[in-house]
Amino acid sequence: MKNNAGFSLLEVIITISLAGAVLAVMSRTIKTGLEVHTFLADKNAAVNWTESVLEAYKNRELISEGVEDSSSEFIRNLEMLENESLPRDYEMTRVEVIPYEKDGIKYDGLYKLKVEVDFKCRNKEHQNEVFSLLQK
């Protein structure tokens, strides 16, 4: 009588092949998850920065019409305060304050505030915008 203890070579090869296929799928899933996590972290930082700029403009005493970008002193001061939470590759902040108009009617003392933040994630350009109304 033969001793059949142990595995045949064919069984070992099949097991190793299946384990390799499972590990390949799992590693790809983990890589995708990490990429999504990185993108969402940068997106969240950009959203937080945009909302910070929006709140700073709402609390600003002097509301002036026009467009400001990252070269303005007010935004540079905000950037220094928020330096740690900014995304690594943010490009520019643009703030636009224009009189509010709806259906051709301009509302006196009411302004539309638009804040834009451009940032890069995974070498692609993305933009976050927030709109709000200001009352003078």
C-alpha cells in the first residue's frame, strides 16, 4: 500500500497560482484606495481653505467690489494663517465681489461673493468654488 500523505506537485502549483491572483487583485485595490484617500485629503484641505476665505470676507469690515487674487495683501495674510492646512499644490485663490443681480434687478447693498481655489492632485487641475451673499 502506498503512503498518500502530503500534497502533489499539481496541487501546490494551483494553490500558489490562486494565491498570486488574489494578492494581485488586493494590491491593486489597496493602491486605488490610497490614491482616493490622497485626493480626498487634498480636496478637503482646498474646501476648508475656500470656506476660510469666504468667512474672512464675510467678517471683513470694508467690502469693496472687484476681483482679488493670491497677490492681494488680504489673501496673503490669510495664507500665512492657514499655511499648515493648505493643500500641497494649490495654485491660486480668486475672490470676486459683485453686486447681486437676479432677473435683471440689482439689489442695493447685496453682493455676490465668489471664492475660487485651484489645486493640483495626481497631476490634474481641480477647482473648488463657493458662492455666498454679503449684505453691506
